[in-house]
Amino acid sequence: MAGILFIISAPSGSGKSTLVNELRSNVKDLQFSVSYTTRQPRGSEQEGLAYHFVSREQFEAMIAADDLLEYAEVFGNYYGTGRGPLKEAFAQGKDMLLDIDVQGAAQVRHKMPEAVSIFVMPPTPEILERRLRNRSRAEGKVDEEVIARRLAKAKHEIENYHSYKYVLVNDELNRAVEDLTAIVKAERYHREGRAEPGKASDGVQRVLHLAEACRQQNAAPRLQPALKAFDVPLHPAPEAAASGIS
Ligand SMILES: Nc1nc2c(ncn2[C@@H]2O[C@H](COP(=O)(O)OP(=O)(O)O)[C@@H](O)[C@H]2O)c(=O)[nH]1
Ligand SMILES: Nc1ncnc2c1ncn2[C@@H]1O[C@H](COP(=O)(O)OP(=O)(O)O)[C@@H](O)[C@H]1O
């Protein structure tokens, strides 16, 4: 059976890494792509776990050799996804998860339209700032300039939310973990033909229901307060846009 490529993006500090760690303990057989980056390791990050840490020269050599599926410059550093691990995972029929920014996600969606993309929203700018500050404090270094830069970029990233298949708000952690887990499971049920009416057990139906509520077109009731807090307009659903309804 073909592997599914999941893409997850979120403004820095939204809680994406926290959610992904929880997801990985909830679902089996989901490979995590370890990106290459030119940024310095943060806190207790180890080579090969969070990232492969490389020099700018090494990264540029990978670009020249076409070794990267996508790459982008984020906060002055390069970040990119190696082609090798993805090929390997797919050859073994495994699903893969990419944690990449909105620019990288657009490149992957263009190359692989079947990829399942998920956007994680922080509830408000104030909560995002608090999370960024708490994390910096826990890592022993609060750099106001870094925090300000990440907050400033958040709005631009959130403006891209409507390009993603699923959107969830990371307000209450357990709920967001449940939603993210449901999305991955629901996509697998669809692939395996277990989501068809009459075939889905109660448990499967519950998962499908949770995932459906996170589909971008259905998520407006939950998204609206967060979008408003970031002063980002709600994107019209495709049918409303087509008929000119606003
Ligand atoms: N395009 C792209 N973005 C990446 C990749 N790896 C990480 N990123 C993104 O780079 C941004 C900064 O990541 P990081 O320095 O770990 O900071 P954090 O998001 O605050 O944990 C985040 O938006 C990541 O999703 C990658 O391989 N490609
Ligand atoms: N739902 C949540 N409620 C409260 N704090 C959270 C929640 N999700 C994540 N956090 C905290 O917010 C900070 C940023 O989370 P992190 O996962 O590092 O973000 P990201 O990977 O998106 O940059 C961390 O200190 C984390 O413990």
C-alpha cells in the first residue's frame, strides 16, 4: 500500500513540536523526516534527532546536487528536506511526516499534490508570545529580538492557513493531540477502504468525525476567534467564493 506524506506547518512557538511528539507516541509506523538546517542547535538538541546541523557551504552543495525535495530560508537560516529518507520510506510503504514552514509546504504540495497538509494555529498572539517566552526561558536564553521576529512572522504564516487540507487550533493540548491523531488515522482509514459507509465501526466513525471537523472548509467555527485575534480574514469556502457569496 502506498505511503502517505503528511506535512505539518505552524508559526514558531505554536506547539507543533509538542504535538508531533505526542502524535508519534499515539500512532505506529509514522516516519519523521529529519531536516537539514544551518541554524545552531538549541537547548538539548542533538545532531540527527531534531535536525542534521550543517554549514551554509554544505547546504548549498546539497542544493546544487538536487539532494533536497524542498528548502527555504527561515529566520536567516536554510532549512530543507532530504530526498533520500522519503524515497526509502515510500519504497517500504511507510507514511512520512514533514515538519516544514509555509514556503516548503507550498513547494511539496506543488510536487506532490496528494500530500496531506495540516496547519496548526496558536489561539492568540498573546498566548503565542507567552509560549515563545516560556520555551526560551526553559532553554536558559530569552532573546527579545528572536521572540519579536517570530511573532512578526506569525501573521504572514497564518495568512496561508487556507492552503492546507486540515487546520487545528492548539488551545487545549489534549484536544489538539486528539485532533491531530484523528487526522492521521482517518487518512489511513480512507486509504485502507475502512471509511466507507457501512464498513466503518463506531470507533472508526468517531475518528472520521473528529478529522472532518478539522478539514479547512469545516473548521471555520473553531478558527474564527484565532483568525480574528491575529487580524487575518476568514478565507471564503470554495463554494462561497465561486458563487460570489461573502
Ligand atoms: N521549508 C522547510 N522548513 C523547515 C524544515 N525544517 C524545519 N522547518 C521550519 O523552520 C521553522 C523554524 O524551525 P525551528 O528553528 O526548529 O524553530 P521552531 O519552529 O520555533 O521550533 C519552522 O517553521 C519549521 O517548520 C525543512 O526541512 N524545510
Ligand atoms: N496547548 C498548549 N498549551 C500550553 N502550552 C503549550 C501547548 N502546546 C505547546 N505548549 C508549550 O509552548 C512552547 C512552544 O512549543 P513547541 O512545541 O516548542 O513549539 P513549536 O514547535 O511550534 O515552535 C513549549 O514550551 C510548549 O511546552
